Amino acid sequence: MKTRRKRDLPQKICATCGRPFAWRKKWEKVWDEVRYCSKKCSGQRKPPAT
């Protein structure tokens, strides 16, 4: 099995802080639903624009 480098993993931009974050094994099954890079950012999420 080949080792994957972090730079080769899929990335997203955090909806709160705007920083890029990489795929993690714990997000393997829910990667399409992940929007925040951390619990801190998900707790500080911005309210939806009306």
C-alpha cells in the first residue's frame, strides 16, 4: 500500500475561518458533509445570510 502525502489529500475551505483543511480518516464516510475545520469553527459558525 502506498503512503499518501498530506498535500495529495483532498482539501476544502472552512466555512467560518476561510482556511484550507485536508481530509482526515475520521471524515472518510461523511467528507461531503464536512464544512468546518474544527469544533471551534463549527461552534462559531456564521448565521445564514437572509
